[in-house]
Amino acid sequence: MTTDDIPLTPLEEDDALAGEYVLGVLSLTDRLAVETRLKNDTAFAALVTAWEDRLAPLNDAYADAPAPDLLPQIEARLFPTPAKPARRPIFGWLFGTLTAAAVAAGAAFLLLPPPAAPVIATLGEATSPLRFEARFDGQALTITRVAGSAAPEGQVQEVWIIAPDAAPVSLGLLPGDSLTVPYPEAPAGWTLAVSLEPQGGSPTGAPTGPVLAAGTITDL
């Protein structure tokens, strides 16, 4: 009989098992069984401690290595982020085209001049050498000379508004091509007229010179 055939005593078996545990050579099942035993068997725990103390000097030959940060990888495996569905190229191209078209249309709209206010009165006949148009945009009246020229030097054209059976009221002078005055409404049936006055306008508050053109305000 050789020494290999001599069975180990229970203490020797526990001591060998403790050494294998400290060295980390046990299977997972055996290691879990040892860790369970350590919680209740103080004598066996003392054998494990003895082996740890015996093998501790071997660690001095190795530098401490930081433990790898595995938490991000674990979280990524446990809680994967769902992948976004790939957009088909045709839809991306179509969306880009529609967006560009909308931007271009909006820019074109902003660049368009505002629509002209409607004409509410024509002062003078279509064949008259001197003719005016009156427009109303809801907030102001604009009287514009569309044919003819300004008054001669030393005189000025003056614009009047005349309610039915009322005296003329001056809207202002027309030294240039047009006159714009704030006005709350354009009352249908009232008359607009332009007279020729001395420089600076009528001295009396009523037309003193000839009426050059006149027209009636119509419904918008």
C-alpha cells in the first residue's frame, strides 16, 4: 500500500478542501457549498483563514490591478436600447424636397408686394387730361394723380371730401403725386374733389379755385 492509498482523515479532507477554495480551483457547485458551510462551521472557517494567511505573501509579487468597470456593459445587456427603424431613403428625400418647397413658397410669399387697396372713386373722366384715383385700405385714404401733372408754380392741388348736403372738408394738399390720410371709413355716396388753390392751400377753409376733378365714393 502506498501513501496515495491511505485515506485522508476528515480533518485532512477539510484542510484540503479549504486550500482548494482559497486557490479558486473548485467547481461552482462545490464553491457554493463551501460558502454555505462557512456561515455555520467555525472550525472549517478557521481552516480557510489559515490558508488565506499562508498564501497571502504570494500576492506581494503582483501589483494591484483596478477592477474593470463592467456596469455599463451589464446595463446594456439587461436594458438594451431599441434600435430606431431605418427610414427608407425615398421618404427622407421626399421629406427634404417638401420642406425645401415649403420654405421657398414661404419666402416667395414674404417677398410678394402686398395687394393694392381697392379703388373706391375715380376723379375725372377716362378721357380727361387730369385724373385721380382714390383707394381705401381700411385705415387710410390715398388719392393719387394717375394722369396729368402737378399744379403750376405758386399754386397747389387740394383734396376735399364732401358729405351729402354738407360743406367740403379739406383732406390736405397734393404737392406730389399722391396724398394719404388716416380715415376710419370710406362712406359710399360722398364726393371726393380736387381744386386748384394758392400755394399753402385755401385761405378760407373752402375751395376758392376751380374744381379740377371730382368723383363719388362707391361701395367696396
